[in-house]
Amino acid sequence: MCYCSDSTTDVRKIIFSFFFLHLALFKQIIIKNRTQIPTFEYFKMESSDNKSEQTQIMDTPTPFVTLASLPVLLSRSQCIVYNHEILICGGWENKTCYSYHTIKDQYKAICSYPVDIELDGHCVLRLTNNSNPNGITLLSLGGQFKHTLIMKYVSVWDNPENSENEDKSKETMDVNKWTALTDKYNKSICIGRKKDNYKGLRAVIGGINSHLLFLTYLPENIDVFNLHTFQYVNHSTLPIGNNMSFHSERARSNANQNKDAMLLFSGKTGLSIEYDKRNNTFQYTNLR
């Protein structure tokens, strides 16, 4: 027992001696290289320099300007430019429409979609054949739950001095509200067949009289709808080889009046599309 106790004591002495020896060596290394060890003043100075650099970066001119925040959170919204306004027409789980004034940097509510309309991947267009002399006419269609509505929009930013006349005009013209698209017999028109999936649909206006609606939608479809007769005139399949939804489709100018031209981009696919009105046929050119 005594032997074990002495042995344990010796081991402890060796461990403590080893520890204090290395501690002393570590202190000597610190003293010798003190100039290389960062101090509090060093960190303080470095922090100050960083703040100075950050201030200089913030003072640097930038092309970006902070604008007024959106009144609500919006997703999958559709926007139309009109004079100095950007018309924001609803979105996912939000039926309210707003006008953003690019000069005033302010928002104003326009209206809301009807209660029975569900927005999920809809599309909004400006009808160029406009019968509204004091504003524009918008067409809203498609989405997972199909709808076809129009709005005769008059600026909500008009001079308040004319508010009385404006209110009378709105009552007469039924403006700034979504109403059903109807034919000459006042029958509601719904664009889209039952089997068509219009979620994420995109469309452009064409034709000499701006009466043709070119619809592109899942999975690889392109249709032509006549806005005068309210009839489909063409159903075709795009040569893209993949499903398209929430893609980009834009009309482009064409010197040939007998043809409508447009561009379509979906994922890695880019297409130039031409529609021959005389022959009712499409021609496609790959862009990438």
C-alpha cells in the first residue's frame, strides 16, 4: 500500500513539473513575439477601418434607388405599364389590384377580383383595340381555375377636383372593376377548354386588328383565339420537348402584315415563332 502511495506521488510530481515547464516556455514565446500578437487596440483600429470602408462604399453612387414598399406581399402577380403607372393585378392568394405611380412613388388600390375567382397562375393583357378613350382595357384570363374577365381602367391618380365627374363616369362606364367578358348577346365568354391546363399560361395579342390571342400553356401547347368571333382558329404543339409554365412570351414586330411574330423562352428553350394568317400555320426557329 505504501509503495503504491509513493509511486502515485512521484507520478503527480512529474505531471506538474511537465505542465509548469511548458507553461513557462509558452510565456517566453509570447514575450518574444509580442509585436506579432493582435491586441485589443489592434482589433479596435481594424474595426474602425472596416466601418470607414463600409461608409465609403455606402457613399459610392449606385444605379439602384430604394422605392416605397409594396402594400402587401405578392407572388405570381401580373403587371401592366400605363403612362406613369404600373398596374399590379392580383397574385397568389391576393385578389387586390394596385396602381403604383412611378413619379409619386406611391400605391393606390384599384379594386379586387370577384369573390368567386381564385388566382393561381393567371395572365393579364392590355387590349390594344381599345374602346376606352380615357384609359385602357385589360383582359385577365387563365390560371389553374380558369376565368375570363375585362377591366376598363381609368387612372386612380386623376385630379381630385374632377372627382364628382369621375364618379359619375365610373358609374356610367362601369370602370375600374373586373367584369365578365361577354359577346354581342351579353353571354359570358370563358376562354379555355375543360381539358386545358392554364396554370402559368402566357399570351400575346396579334392580328392586323389586334383581334388574335396567342395562348401558350402546359405542356407544349399553342392556340390562336379570335377575340371578335370568340372562336379558336388553331391548336398546335410547340417543338420544345419539355413542359412550360410561368414562361415568357412576347410579341415582336414583323414587316409582313400577313404574319404575326413572337418570342418564347422556357427554361433552356428559346423559340422564334411566326404565324401565317393566310395559311393558318406556324413556323418555328430555335434561338438556343
